[in-house]
Amino acid sequence: MSSATLPPYAKKDFQTDQEIRWCPGCGDYAILSAVQSVFPELGIPKEKLVVISGIGCSSRFPYYMNTFGFHTIHGRAPAIATGLKITRPDLEVWVATGDGDSLSIGGNHTIHMLRRNVGLKVLMFNNRIYGLTKGQYSPTSEVGKKTKSTPYGTADRPFNPIALALGANATFVARSVDIFQQHLKDTLRKAAAHKGSAYVEILQNCNIFNDHAWESFTEKDARSEHVVQLEHGKPLIFGKNRDKGLRLNGLDLEVVSLGNGITEKDLLVHDQHNPQPAYAFLLAHVEEQPGLPAPIGVFRWWPDQPRYEDTVAAQIRDVQAQRGTADLGKLLHAGDTWEVHA
Amino acid sequence: MSTTLVPPPQRKRETLERAVIRFCGDSGDGMQITGSQFTNTVALYGNDLATLPDFPAEIRAPAGTLPGVSGFQVHFSSSDVYTPGDSVDALVAMNPAALKMNLPDLKPNGILIVNLDNFEEMDLRKAQMPSNPLEDHSLDGYRVFPVELTKLTRAALKDLGLDAKSMDRCKNFFALGMCYWLYNRSMETSLRWIEDKFKGKLQLVQANRMAMQAGYTYCEATEAFQITYEIPPAKLSPGVYRNISGNSALAMGFVAASQKSGLPLFQGSYPITPASDILHELSLYKNFGVITFQAEDEIAAITAAIGAAYGGALGITTTSGPGMALKTEALGLAVAVELPLVICDIQRGGPSTGLPTKTEQADLLQALFGRNSEAPIPVLAPSTPGDCFWIALEASRIAIKYMVPVIVLSDGYLANGAEPWKIPDVSELPEIPVNFENNPEGFRPYKRNPETLARPWAIPGTPGLEHRIGGLEKQDVTGNVNYEPLNHERMVRLRAQKVAAVVQDVPDAIPAGDESGDLLIVAWGSTFGPVTAAVRAQRAKGRRIGHVHLRHLNPLPKNLGDVLMRYDRVLVPEMNMGQLVMLLRAKYLVDAVGYNKIQGKPFKQSEIEHKIEELLD
């Protein structure tokens, strides 16, 4: 279907008649709203959109999207979506997952999907807790966190999801926040435009089991001091008065105040297409250093990497061109045969 | 070549109905290739045959040791062959370890060819032999032919400029040449194979060819053998034949199912013995549009296949027991979302890693019941290597017709064993109709076909059919998430009824042999050969025996209960602790007895016969 004949979709076209069963106040509502707002803009016929999920609060997502949807089993959404995308490259397949689903039980599928660069858009709702099982720590929970399963605090070191995705050589890695609606929608649009695997971490609040999970980022007064927005081609500036920036110092980043001889020219200018893996890693680890802000936006966007399903299809076309049309009779008779006469 | 085909007239030439030959040596000695070559040659000549490759799980255990012994047995005949043979007429042993492991299977007065060059003190020590069997009279009951295989091969190849190691790697072809002479076979097929295999490597083509010819000429010249043997072609039913292994037949069966259904074939698989060859073979068939996906693990292999099926492909996954265990949860998902899928379990000895290269039938109950909650799945089992082709087609057809996952239980013996297979006419293969839903009018994701209880296959990309499915319990018809008690019971029963409805496609059980009588043998899978041979032999002695070989294990043929009642006794031989027998006893309240062998090896005909005699005498 060409975009000319595409019906003019509205947000409501992507809403279902199902009663939404997330807790009131859950960050997932904001994410759902952003996705339903962005989908009509994509120029894709509704029937070509598929949302696949695993298990967890985030994985209820497909039930609330009026597209094709598949709520699967814990951790396996990337593998199921991979099988679908290889056989049906004509579809646009989105994966809804969470920190437990994607990084714990489904960690293996996540990294292998990313290394293959399958054309899937992955929305990873990171609330640093297991919600649906009622409050155990997750692989992104901070060290020492007291939860139902860790009454004396966790001993685990958490994953940095951005660094993990970069480590798997993901070709598109971004981060946004549930309540930053404009930023979230903008990030979703960029993910939609990427051909290969797009991994989007969405910082999300669980007001029941991990309230204030990202408060230092999201709280109005604090956010401009604690968050730096990554914008391609622009220097890394943050602060309430946009008077601070990040400057490269050797293999590290440092916070500098603008003025007193320090200008924007001294700051690191964001290059989302930087071919050096180290560049995005540097950004991914910024927030772990005291006093440094957490970046949101696109960390890496490598647009020209071959997409898995395209390579698979091309190989089949090549073999067909070389070996001619498939002939089952010929296949069965291949090799040594002999005839028994009546 | 033709001049070398006829042995000198002074040798006695004896015609036999059948012969069993086994090649054994180190896993690096090329015994599997040697056996396959001999097999192809006798197959092309027109003998009926069965093979038993037997190799260790280790790629190369230390040379000359007992764990490193690899063997390949061929039974070929001018009449029907059902098993690879209980015992061996001719044994080729490349070293003392191979001799020690295999001698117990050699018939009294059987032919024993050994590589004399490998019977030094160190070789004997590696095989834990206190004395040299060639000198201590322990081989007195056999016709022993000690041949300097290594030295003679080196002598034959001395002008090629190869190093000693490369020359020694050709000694299996020297032994093969000897066997061709001994059984009056042409070397043509193997010469052609050598040309093809080592294409572009002239030195290796020459070396292997010369080694094989040297072995042949050696027998002709030395008068070591006073008798040669002739096994005339078998009287198979007319048609074009090829040699086929079970794994190869499964691969081709799925390609056929893809062609007959018009669906692209998607195989998700993770390498595992003894199933990997299906992946290797299907990955060659890209010109048929086959997509093979070597997944990151067993779970991804099956879930990717589910994803492909969701999108409208023929999704299959192939594995062995440990992989089945990992796929369990995803199998439950396939049951719940009611998508077509074929899962092949090429069974091997267990539990856990168990005996990776040895055969067993102990995954039957796992296939039938090994999932959480009520998750019934149709189960099929091929009975011969060639039957694997037909089972692949049938499993695919049932999966699509009823919108269910279907399990195929093959095993290591069928997977690697080979037999002559009559190639079917493509136009005579069953069609596999596919009806994708495309009408949004009144579309409901779980509205069922009244006959098959199948839900519609509504694939993404179809306008107006946008809907959601998942592993949560759903309301019948609408597919909406639903936790109501009565709906759950209804759905559990519906899923069971749907699998039970597959019985419409299960042929009635028709016993081979006597239609009623003293004993019914009920068996399944790869025990077909030895059971068939044993029943024939025992009926020839006047016993009244029937044999039902089940290809459908769920649902069972609807007349099976009646058939069971027509015999005084029921015997169920299985390569497990008694899984089918337990089902039959539970379902039909019949006093069936089991006969169980759990040695990683197929039953021998004599073992089944012995059991029959024990029961009936």
C-alpha cells in the first residue's frame, strides 16, 4: 500500500477496547500514549505493524495496541520477533519488554538480536524492579537495594543497559524517560526510522514497588542539573541556566562551567554516527561518575549496517540465481540412484 | 577397471543370501567414510541393506584407545533386510582396541582382517591387552587375515611425494579395496566419489584411488583369500531407488512439505547430536527458499520457529532430548496460541547429556506429557530411515490442518542408519491445503472449524484482522484474556478435543502377520526392523503372532483397543524402561508386558525372538 492510499490514522486508531490493567499512576501509561501518538505518523498500514512482548508489566503492552500483537513467554520476545522478521521482512515489528524480561531471563536473546542487527524496534521499560511478581530486585536495581527478595539489600552489581546494548554492537541505542513526552516521541520516531535493531531504554516509574525510581532525573528542579540531552552535532550542555558542559579530558569526561574563558567550542560535540565504539561507551558510563549528568537521547546510530533479514534474503536470491529454480523431483533423485525393473 | 572385477578363476566363488560386514578403527581412521562407501556400492548394485554407524561422542579420543573406537556395520542381502544384523560375518579391525571392542560380535569362523602394523606392544597396551591376540591363540576360532595395511599403503603411494601422515590416512581405502575384492564388487562408485570429494586436489585423488586399487590387487595377487563371495541383487519392488538416512529423509520431507503447502520453510535449530545433520542438509536447500536459522540456544530455536509460524511460514525446529527439555515452555506457548509447528526430537541416550551418539526411545513420555499443565500435542514416530520422509510430510500436514504443534520422535539409529529408499513420484505426494484467513467480516481469532476445531490462521499483514494472541488464558472465540473458571475448563477441554480429533487422520492399526493369535507385539519407532524380522522368523516356525507398529502415538489409532483384545498376550519391546507399555496398560487395561533394552543400541532380531519364545513356550 502506498502512503497515498494510507488512511489518515489518528491516535485512537491504535487504541483497543481492552481494559488497561496497569496500576493507576504507572509510567507505562505515558509510554503507551506516546507510542499510540507516534504510530499514526509512521506512514505504515496498521496491519503491517506487529507488537511482540515477553512477560512482565511492560509485556501487557500488545493488548492495548490495535495492531497485530503477540504476548509471548518470559524473555523470548526478541527470538520470536526475529523468526517473524526473517520470514516477513515486509512487517514492522516492535518489541515491548522490561528490565527483567530483556536483561535477565531474556538477556541472551537480547544480545544476539542486537549483534545480528535484526530490524526490530525494542522498547525496554526500565523501572529497576520486578513489578508483576510484586517487588523483587531486577538486574538494573542499584547495589544494596532492599526489596522483597533482598531484605538486607542486594549484593548484585547492576547492568548498565545502554553499555550492554553497545557491547553487543547494537546499531541504534537510545534512552528516554516516560514522562518526557516530547523527548520520548522524538526518540520513538528516530527508532522507527532506523532499519536495523533499535534499542530504546525508557526510564519508567513503578509507583507501587519502586516509586521515585528515577526521581533525580525527573523531578522538575533537579532534572536540568542531572540530565544532559544528547543532540547530534551540538555540544553537551546542561544545567538550569545551560551554563555547564562536558569536556573531553583524556579518556574521560569532566564537567566545566561556561565562562571564564571556557566556551562551547571547548565542549564535546555529540556525534551519534561516530564510528568509534569507544565514543558511545564513554557517554554510557558518564552517569556512574559522581557529579556527572545522565545522558538521554541517541547514544549511537549506525544507519548503514546490513540488516540480518536482508542478508538472509539476499543469500537465498543468490543461491536461486546460481542453482536455478527449485525442483523437488531433482532433489529427491540427487546423488547415486538405481532402477529396479519389474 | 573391468579387468579387475573378475577374480582369478582358481579362487572359489560362493554365492550367499546375505552378509554383514563391520569396519572398525580409531575415530580418525575414516571408518564412517569406509562404511558409507561400501554401503553405496552395494546399494547401487541392488542389494537390500541396513546400516549401523556406531561412533563415540568424542571427536578424537586418544589414538588407539578403547573410547576412541568407531565402527560402521552394513548388512546387505539378496532378500529383505530389516536390521543391520545381529552378528558380523566379516570384521575389519584397524587396531587392537577396535578388535577388542568388536570381536564379541564376530560369528564363529568369521573373517577377521586386522592391520598387523598396529599390533606393537604399545598398541596392545593402549587397548589394555595383556598379550598379543595374534599370537596367543585367542583368535583360533576365526579366519584371521593379518595384513600390513600401513606398510602396504605407504608402499603403494611412495611415488606421490606425500608425507607419512597423509599416506597413512589412505589406509582405510586400502581396506575398502580388499573388501570390494572379497565381495566381488566394482570400485566404480567409490572411484567416482573420490574424484568428487577431492576435486581440485589431484594428489589426494590419486592417493586414495591408488590405495583402494592396491588393496584390491593385494587380494588378487597374494592368495590370502581362497574364497570370494557373491550376494546377488535383491528383488525390490520396481522403481528408482536411492540410499537414504533418517536425518536426510526428514530434511527432504520438510522441503517436500514446504513445496506441497506453498509455505516457506523456516527451521530454527541449535546444533545438537544426533540432530545437527538436518540443519546441515536444510541449509543447503536455499534454492527452495528454505530459511535455516542457527539460533543462540534451543529456546530461541523453537521460539523463532513460532514467530515464523505466526507470520505464515512452515515453522520447524529440530533437536535431541536435552534440547527438548529446554523447549518445553515454548511448546506450551504453541499449544496455547494454537499455531502450526513441527518439533523433531532425534532421541539419544539420557538422562542429561547421557550418550550423545547412541540411540534410545526414552523421550516418549516427555513428548506426550512433559509440559506444565494440560498441554496435549500430537506425536508421530517414523519406523525406518525412509519413513522419516513421510513422517515429515504427515506431521506438517497435521500441524497446518489442526493448527497445532506436532512432535516427531526419531532416534539416533534412524537418524544415522541408512536403507534403500524408493523415490516417490512428486505428483503423488499428498497436497497440504493452507487457508489463511482474509475476511474481516465476523473474524474472531479463536472461532473454530467445527470439524477440526482449528482456529483461523490470521497472519500479520492482512487488513482488518489486527488482533492479539498470547500465552494467557483466553476466552473461546474472541481470544480476549479471560480468567473465568468455566471458560478455563472449556478451553482446556477444547484443546484436548482438538488433538483427539486428529484421530480422523490416523489410519487404523492393521497387524502384520496373524490377525489374531497367541501374541501381539506393539512397537514404535526404530524397533520396526528387528521386530519385523523376529516376527517373520517366529511365524515361520508356526507361531501365531501379529505386529502393530505405531506411527501415531498421539492420538493412537481408534481401533487399537479392539486389536489388543484379539491376542492372548501383548508384548511391547522398547529401548526405554517401559513407556509405551505403561500407556497401553493405563488406557486399555490390557496386561501387556514390556521388553526393555537400554544400552544405546538397537534390539537384535535374536533378542526379540528369544523373548517371544520365553513368553510362548
